[in-house]
Amino acid sequence: MSKMDPLPLDKGLSDEALAAYADLTAALIGLPIPEDCRPGVLSNLRTLCEHAALVMSFPLDPQDEAMPGFQA
């Protein structure tokens, strides 16, 4: 099993790179992606990458602490 590099969220991904990442990730966890589901999987993965890039772009200072819990 090879080590996977994280997705380069801040640089954008080509369709080919996103598909390759989805294929490798699915293979590593033993999850088949049916061909009729593949477009939706890739679309959702692209959306998740865009949202993750937004979260990761938020600046944090060393003194910032995680909230110990969430209460609605």
C-alpha cells in the first residue's frame, strides 16, 4: 500500500487529477464506484475540495484554541 499525498486544495485540480484521486482512494478502502455513480462522486468530491480550501484558508494564530464542545 502506498502513501497518498493530500489533495492540493489551494491550487485547484484538473478533472483527471480529481478522478485519479477518487480511484486511488476508493481502491485503498475497497469501495467500488459504479460507473453510473462516478459523475456524482466526482462532482461531490470537487465541492468538498472547494469547501475544504475555504476552511483551510481561514487564518489562525498560535494562541487560537479549539472550542471544547458545541452546544446548539
